[in-house]
Amino acid sequence: MNVSIIGTTGYGGAELLRILQHHPEFNIKSIHSTKEDLPIWNEYPHLYGIMDKALQKIDPDQIAEQSEIVFLATPSGISGKLAEAFSGKSIKVIDLSGDLRIPADEYLEWYKHEPANESLVEKAVYGLSEWHHEEIAAAELISNPGCYPTSTLLSLAPIVKENLIDPTGIIVDAKSGVSGAGRSLSRTTSYAEANENLRVYKVNQHQHTPEIEQQLMNWNAGIKPITFTTHLLPITRGIMTTSYVQLTKEYTTSQILELFQSVYEKHPFIRIRPENTFPSVKEVAGSNYCDIGVHADSRTGRLTVVSVIDNLMKGAAGQAVQNANIMSGLDEAAGLGFVPLYP
Amino acid sequence: MNVSIIGTTGYGGAELLRILQHHPEFNIKSIHSTKEDLPIWNEYPHLYGIMDKALQKIDPDQIAEQSEIVFLATPSGISGKLAEAFSGKSIKVIDLSGDLRIPADEYLEWYKHEPANESLVEKAVYGLSEWHHEEIAAAELISNPGCYPTSTLLSLAPIVKENLIDPTGIIVDAKSGVSGAGRSLSRTTSYAEANENLRVYKVNQHQHTPEIEQQLMNWNAGIKPITFTTHLLPITRGIMTTSYVQLTKEYTTSQILELFQSVYEKHPFIRIRPENTFPSVKEVAGSNYCDIGVHADSRTGRLTVVSVIDNLMKGAAGQAVQNANIMSGLDEAAGLGFVPLYP
Amino acid sequence: MNVSIIGTTGYGGAELLRILQHHPEFNIKSIHSTKEDLPIWNEYPHLYGIMDKALQKIDPDQIAEQSEIVFLATPSGISGKLAEAFSGKSIKVIDLSGDLRIPADEYLEWYKHEPANESLVEKAVYGLSEWHHEEIAAAELISNPGCYPTSTLLSLAPIVKENLIDPTGIIVDAKSGVSGAGRSLSRTTSYAEANENLRVYKVNQHQHTPEIEQQLMNWNAGIKPITFTTHLLPITRGIMTTSYVQLTKEYTTSQILELFQSVYEKHPFIRIRPENTFPSVKEVAGSNYCDIGVHADSRTGRLTVVSVIDNLMKGAAGQAVQNANIMSGLDEAAGLGFVPLYP
Amino acid sequence: MNVSIIGTTGYGGAELLRILQHHPEFNIKSIHSTKEDLPIWNEYPHLYGIMDKALQKIDPDQIAEQSEIVFLATPSGISGKLAEAFSGKSIKVIDLSGDLRIPADEYLEWYKHEPANESLVEKAVYGLSEWHHEEIAAAELISNPGCYPTSTLLSLAPIVKENLIDPTGIIVDAKSGVSGAGRSLSRTTSYAEANENLRVYKVNQHQHTPEIEQQLMNWNAGIKPITFTTHLLPITRGIMTTSYVQLTKEYTTSQILELFQSVYEKHPFIRIRPENTFPSVKEVAGSNYCDIGVHADSRTGRLTVVSVIDNLMKGAAGQAVQNANIMSGLDEAAGLGFVPLYP
């Protein structure tokens, strides 16, 4: 099955290459970028001798002819336009950007630039693989979830859906490695200023906030605006979300864990950690896992939920391939069985 | 003015040496450790050619005779016993451990080993320099605050004292560099397992919790148990506490900032950051500053308070010297004017 | 084909688990350690849900009965004894330690503890996969090369064998990540003291020196003692060796590169970089590649040879599996096609 | 004594601010940059509350009127022009760039852009403080040494001057933290690509090569072109140079150390490490020290010389202030007694 990638020179694109290189069913038919003509190893020397493909210009007709799926690993603002260019062509589209995730008015407010075509946003299926399997299987256009929303939503879903918590007081303290900021250069992601540092950014203003709230509200209409804070960690890969919620009655940690286990037992990429243990971000590095640990505090009646993912894998390229698998009728785990790289 | 240090081979002790080496008034009279006889540069080669003193055995009588102040940079469990040994002698004692901070029953519950003598705990003045200046000035025995409590308390004090927030719902998401764990070896602080990682630890069980709650309750009797979560960052120095509180009415960020500025305007080590900016941990590295930024979110009615310190400075040795200055009638900033080492 | 691993709790053992978990032909039959009875994910939580095997005690008879190959991922000093215990049993042995690499007298001098049985050392085939393919294919006992020797030897082989350089003046400046020091705890590999640091160690005394010299002399009898210096890098994985040699006559960089390319063109894991480019260690992270770049300096008549590997892969577990493949008549690259994890 | 800084927003400029803020004799009169008008803490928030000065435009006449010394912390290419603008004015100039270090023809060859005015290059005194004290004391214009040359030259001087080594075969393997590359953004110094990495760069082409050779030749006319290789370390501050030289006869390590000790015994910033110990880069972080360790290898007749500095201190701003002290008749160590920040 042929697939194409647009936006191959970013970190999401590079991770798609790593995954697809050994995928048992997908064949990388073409890779595209505005930097055309150079072999991809020129941009990414780690691919020297592994992949000789040259970057090609972006020709939607030709891509649609050659491939069955196209991944848009392009930035917000670009992806929406590309999704439109592919609209109506016989090719499935998986967009990794934020362009198709939230309605136009919210997009404008949080992303501060022009939204994508509204009909596309409506048509796009939100690709949170574990929760929208059927819609994804039937979809032509996927809006792949953001990295922070993936970690947050997977770890809050059971308790939000089952009404175990006060839906008006959700607080998410999120931390991400710098690869989440993409490959474009900035002072805050330069080594000398990111290393030995921890920086809080976009306080109460992160564009992933409405994406998280929208999905939480779909699960539980009582949800009120959440507090969502993001920190830049001095690591390359990995996200941890530490969430704080008020339990509606006295639950023990083990009761909560049972719920999580039963909800996720059929899902190969969700690992619920045993009581009194918590995942750390390195324990999922390079893999598609989302690991979750919880603790109910009897002193305060609050629940702490800790969730980790590799932001380039389950938070981007890994989940995109998982969705491609589902759309193609394959096992959702096909080609995604990476054991975490530890240490 | 002669001072002595016990527990010189730990990181807190080493930082005391760095500060005191250039202090205009204090003279390091003697350094002590169970590893006696070796010159200190044998343990810490960065002091080669700077400090030739040898580690001596711990003889309280002799120390009390020679010095006016002794710093106990020893671990919890040891410090309490040493404080007792100095009790009644004519020497001021500043203990950097947790042994004298909380009552015996709470100590037993959270530290899980035998508490120090209760009368000492009662006698000890809690050395949060900015808030207990007068008691410190008159004290013979100081219990130096913990690193996390220092960052948390300094950044919550104005709003807790002034009753701007719901005192029943304080959530503190704290992050620390590995030097906070001390110099003894452990798997979680080994390079291969701490690097490129973020780890949550002692969830709802960190021993600094009762210390923070006790002080908050002193300021505001309505305070209920807080949620306090600690994370291990892949950095050597630095703490950030991100606190979440519910405002009791609609305050703007700028109103809150005004309060902080007026509360702290006479305090040389507290820097209140301008609206829409937040401190990062590297911006205080090697210095005694505590930098604070806040944001009031009108969507949720919650306030986010971000505070950073260098855990070895304002979180340990720096604040200890600040207290020594106050106890000795010196300018509290004497010898502490380190500009942060950036980048 | 069943295989067993002894010494599974070290980093080399963990990396064997990662590789073998997806190997198309090898099945992990049993894992062994002195810490028996616990499931391996207890030691390595990143394997939670992936591998439920418990660590077993080390029973050579039983292992030999069940498996066709056993990997000894045990420390020097232990491996030799285990190799002896397996001697004469019908199982192939691959030892990752230094115990079987050099003669007893040299071992004693450089390793400073008792050597292994001399007949085993003589019997063991040195498993430098690219150069000893035939002996490996026929071997019962493999001494897997050290991490530094692998990088050094692969990058010097063509010019040493072809006599392009002065064999009396080889200088190798080597740098390694901390995982090379193994999983036991030490001050120099603690985060606070390894991070933001570079440390030189065992100057002119590293135990890999005689291993490198022995192989170089096999290739070129004129080789004289080399200068070999090792540095500890603040990274987890990766080795770079920067070697300096005097060319015997005026060669251009491109002539040298041609030689390397022709020597290694059939070898899937050796990547010779194009002129004017050099590999960096992250470009091979998590993979079995050894990447080489060279530059001939006409000002000095010297050649600089830069080589990088992942010390846990091509420098340990990866090469061990490559050798297991060769011993088993499989494609030497079977199960080793990991694309480097970048960034 | 008033001083001014031009190029204040780079890392060298920021380090000058840190040092001069507490200098007992120098007063920062003005700071300059092309980004004028903003307070410096806007660019460097760690200076918030410490320094309120605004960046001013660069007006040589005004600067010369106000200050006695001006530091040019500007990039190569700019510094030369500025030095010319100050020429003839009554102000001492210390240039931290490479513009005034080597003759025009060599500059063109290695720096690949237009050299500075030749008469300035000739007039400038090379500010290697320990070796040119008298010329510096009398100088009006100082060319401050490069970071790599400082570490290399200080550690080779005794053996080159005393003719203990073969002057035709010097090999320097140098490693630097990323702050050495300055504050402008680049892919190789971005966090995601520098972290967990080691990169070799400008192999046999680094512009500091002729600067090192020129000074070595001044000391020993027999010196031939050296091999000089530079590596980018994943640390912010610090340089290590590991040098390899052939001894002309059998010297022991202790004989060599005696020579170093006697040569440097009056120099407060040079620390010769005891036999069998070597400095690591973190042991000089934030300080003006250059630490040196050596080992003579009887197997090879070669000497290994290891030297470390903080590239922003002894490698740039620290040495610049040391030179300013000497030029002003102060103790050369005035204001430079920073104890290394460890850990």
C-alpha cells in the first residue's frame, strides 16, 4: 500500500519515515517538501544509506494518483490549505497539524491566524485512536490529535466519562520536551538556553486548550474550562501530563486503577501502571505507548493522574500510523511494536 | 566572625563553602565530616588551590569554643542529634535538614524515622528569611526551610495572608533538579536514568507537605490539606513550583502583581516579574533569588503562580547564610550578591 | 531458535531484550540474573506489558538443554567463570565481557584481577563481525568486542591493513556516553556530577588498549603501542573515536574514502560518509550502524578518522546479535534493521 | 574607573556584565548594541532587578569621553571596524573577537572574510595574560585570545618553550560547549540536535589553528603545523583540550608536573593538578581558572596534556577583565575570584 508524506523535513515527518521504513504493509512512495530535489539524508544524515529518496515538489494530483494515504506533517496554517487541495481526490488524508481540530472561531482565538475551510473541519474525524476507532475506520480525512491533548485525554477519559470527578475543576500541569516545538529555530529551544532550564510558556494561552476541552465536553457535558499549563523540559522527546481532579466521592486508588484497566484492556498501547508506581517519560521513548499511573489522596479527596507519551510517536507520527492502520483495515498495532529505547 | 560547617561533603555543605569563601564578615574556621583528615579538595577537586582545609572530626565543645555559628548541613536523622549536642553551648546553630521543622508526630508520619527532641523543635525558629526576620534576629537555633517549601511559601504568602484565594483547594506542582536529592548515590539520580527523563516521585507523600501546610496555616487558619506533587528534572540545580489556586473574586493579573510587589518591595532577593512574563529556573542559577510570576485566568477564575529558586542557594545554603547574616546583625544580603550564571 | 540471556539486569542485557523481542528467528527462552524471581519489568518498567518473564537462577545444564545460544551480559570476572561452566555443553556462547579477549598476562596487567581459563581464551573467536565472518560462523564460543575497540578497529582497519599509515604513531581520542560504564552506581556517573561535564579517565590505562593493539597487530605486524585516551560524555548512549595517524605518502581524502567504500561496500552496518561530512553520535542512536568520516590534511600529512557507534548496539548487544545471526546461518542483519532514533 | 561594553547581548557580553557587576574598581558606565533602547533585562531576564541600564547606540566619541576602557564583545568582522573607530581616541580597547589576532593573509584564508586594518593587527597586544603581562600592562589595544587557543597555549607553553617535545607532531583534540558558538541560532546548536550528541566540526579548518600556531612558533621556532580538531559537546560552558605530543627523551609524569608547577606558581588562575588526577570541565565552571593535568606514557614515549577552562570566563570575558586589571595597574585577579559553581 503506497503512502506519501508532505512536510518530511520536520521532526514529525522524520519520525514517520522511521516508522514506515519497516512497516509491513505501507510503502513510502514519495516524500515532499518545499526544499525539493535533495536526497532526504542530506537533511537528515542519520538516514544515509537507509533512504535515498529525494524530496519532491508538492503535486496533489500526482500524489493522489500514486498513493492511497497522504500524511500532512506540515505546520498549522499550511496543512489546512493542503487538506483542501486534496479534497475530492481519491486519497485518504491524515493531517498532523492543529488546522482541522477545532471550529474556526476558536481556532482564530487560540491560533491567531486564519482558520481552515469550515466544511473540512466538520468532515475531519478526530483521530484519538483508542476512542474513535469506528469513525476512523470509515474516515477519508483524519485530524490527528495534538501531543498534549493525546496524553491528557487518554488519561482523563475513564474518570470523565464515568463521572467520577468534579467536571468544573480540572487542572492539567503539562511538560514537554523541545522536539514538540518543531524544527524551526528559536532562542528558547537553543541548547544554551534550554539546557539546565525549565521554562513555563503560554500560561493559560496554549492552543491545545480548546482541543482538550472540546473532547472532554463530548464525553461529559458538565465540563467547564480547564486550567492547562505547559512547561518546556530540557529533554528532546517526551510529554508528561500531571492532572489534578476532585473526586466526587471517596474512591481508593485501586478502584480507580480497576476502572482504567477495564477500559483499556483491549488497547495495546495503553499501559496502566500497578498501584504505587508511576511512569516516567523515558520509559516510553521511541515507542507508541501511553503509560498511566494514578493516586487518590484521602487527605484531600483529590486524584492525581500521571500520563506519559513520546510526543513524536503517540503524540504525532505513531498515532498517525495507528490511524492509517485502522483506516486500512490492518491491525492497529502493525509496524508500531517499538520497544522503548531505555536507557 | 568565625563559623563552622558540619556535613561539608554534601552538596549543601559545598555550597556553603562557595558562599562563605568570599563572605565579607564570616570566616570559615573549621569544616567537619565523618570522612575526616582529608583536605576538602580531595572530595571536591573544584576547590583545589582555593581551600586547603582538612575535614575534622565533629567535636561540639571545640566547635562551640572556636566559632560563633555552626551550620548543620547533615541529613535528616543526624541533624537533630547534632542540634542536641550543641544545645546549651554558646554557639548559634543553623540546621539545614528537616529535623526541626515539624512536630514529632508529623515527623514520624512523613519522615518515617525517629523525630528529634521535641523541646528543640519548639525552640527552633523557622528560618524563612523574608517572613520571620525578627524571630531570626533573636534566635539561637534556626530550622532552615526546605527547598520546596521556600519556593512554595514565598510565592503563596501574599495571596494566602490577604485571603485572596480559596484556602481549601491549593495545588502545587513542583519540579526539582537532582542535586536536591543530595550526594548519595541512587538509580533514579544516575545519569543514564535521569537524563532525557522526567519522573514523578513520592506522589502525595513528600515529607515537605506538612512543613508547607503548617506555615500556610499560620498565615491563614482556613487552610486545608494541599495537593503537593514532586517531579525530578534532568537538571542539576533549580526548583520550579507551579501553583494553582481559586480566586475568591475577580482579580486581574495586574492587581495580584501589585500586591506581590508591595509585599516584597523591601526584600532584595524576591523579584516579581512583569505582567505576561514568567521566570525560568536557569535565570536564578547560582544566585539567592526567588523569582515569581503570576497569571489570573478569567476563563476559570483560577490563578497560576510560578516561582523559581536555586535549590542549593535560596533553597538551602543561600538562605542559611541569609539567616546567619540576620542573626549577626549584618545586612541580610551580605556576601549573597551572586549574579545568576546565565547561560 | 531459543536463546537465553545471563546478566539481564545490566544495560547490555536490557538492550539484548529490546533487540530479541522482535527478532524474526530468535525466541527469548529464559533470562537469568542473581536477582531471581522478579518479573523483568520490575527492574525495567519500560518493559511493563511487553515482557512478563521472570528472572531465573543460573543453571547452565538447564540453559544448555533449552537454548541454542546463551548471551553472557555479565561483568568481567563473572563471564569467564560462566563461559567455563558452559564449556563442553551443547550450546553456543557469546560473551560480551572482556574476559576472553586478551591473553592472561595482559588481562592481569590491565584488568587487575584474575584472568579466565587460558584454553577458553584461546578457543574464543573475536567477534568483530565485519572482519571475522568465517571464524564466527564456525565458532562455538565468541568473545564479543569491547565498545571502544569496535569503533576504533572498524575505522582503522582499511588503512592499517593496506599500510597507508605510520604504524608506530596511532593516537585515538575516544569519547563515550555513561551507559558504557554499566548500571552500577558511581559518583562520576551520577547525574549531578556527569551533567554539564566532560571528564577524562584511565589516561593511558584503559583496559581496551591491549584489545585494540592485538587486533591491529594481527592486521599489520609493524604496529607499535598506541595512545588511547577515554573521555566520559554527558550523554547516555554513543561513542566517538577520533583517530590521528600519519600518512606514509600524500593521499587525498577522496582516495582514502574510496578505499573505505570498497572495503566496506558489502557490509550493511558500515556507512562511509561523503567527503567533507562527518558522522555525529546521535545519528546512530539505537541502531547497529558504525559511521565513518575521514579527512586527510595536506598541511600536516595527517589523517583524521572519525567513527561513531551506539555503544549498547554495535558496541555490545547489537554486534552480539549480529554474531548470533552469523553463527546460526542467518542474514547477519536479521532483526537489526533499527533506523536511528533522531532527534 | 568607568568601562563600556559593546556587543552586550551576546554571551561574552553577558558574562562581562556578570563579572563587572561586582568588580571592586570598574564601573559599568554604558552598554551598547545594535538593539538599542531596551533595558538589558529585556534581553536577559536573569538581570531583572540587578541591572536597569538600557542598551545604547554605539557612539565611539561619547564612549571614549565617558570610559577608560571599552570591551568589544562583537563578532569577527564587526570588531575590527569598531577597533578602527576607536583608534586614536583616548580609551583603551579590549577586543574579544578574532579580528586582531592574526595577519591579514592568514585571516582571509581561515576566516573567509575581509581582514581588519593591518596596522591595528600589528599594534594589538595578544592578551594571553599569564605570558604577556608586561606588554599588556603597557598596551592601548588588546586582542583577547580565543577560547580554544587559551586552553591549548596555557597547557603547552612550558613543554614547548623548554623544548621537551617534538615540535613537528603536536595534535590537539579539543571539545567545547555550545555557548562557544555564540548566541545566534543554528541547527547544530539547537537543543534537539545538540543534546545526547557529540559532533566534530571544521575538521582541520578551524580558524583558531593559525592563532595557536603563531604563538607556539613565537615560543619555539621549530614548531610545524599542528593537527587541531574541534568537537561540539552537549554542555553549555566549558572547553577541554586533550593534547598529544612526543617527548624528546624519557621524562616521568612527575618531572613534567614539576616544570608546570614552577612555571605557573605565581599565577593565581592556573592550577596544576596532582599526579594521577585530571581536571574535568565542570570543576572550573563560572570561574577564571585553567586547570591542567598531564601523563607521560612510558609505553609510547608520548605525553598527554589535559586542560580545561570555562570558555566564557578564562576563554573570553574573564581573561578580558584580567587584562583590563593588568592594563589598569590593579591586581590581575581583582573581581575574578569566583569559586567554580559545582555541582
